[in-house]
Amino acid sequence: MKELVEYIVKSIVSEPDKVSLTEESGDEGLLIKLEVAAEDKGRVIGRQGRVAEAMRTLLRVKAARNDTRVRLEIV
């Protein structure tokens, strides 16, 4: 799932070298932390959070197929 988020984010940011993703497993499922350059945060979040919510929706669908839970946190 980390690869899916990485592909999407690197496609929309202006500085793909500064994209950093970490995965943490816990009791509540998988937590993916996303860090981008300060000037790219607006692109990743989108207007009224639409881009971020779309990525979270895709992750939830993929997680449901794998019978797990996932959360995306933009740091």
C-alpha cells in the first residue's frame, strides 16, 4: 500500500525527491505517515481536502481486499 501512495504523491508534487513515507503496524492496523516539502502540502491535501480524501478512499478499498485497516497521516 505504501507503493500506491508513493506513486500518486510523486506524480502530483513538484519535488518528488522530498517525499518520505513510513509504515507502522499497530493494533488498529497499518499507519502510513507521509511527509512532503512545505510548498507541496497544498497539492497533496487539495482543495477542501479532496485529494487527501481520495487517497484515503483508495487505501481503504485496498485494505478491505487484504482484510486489514489502514490510515494515512500527512505530517
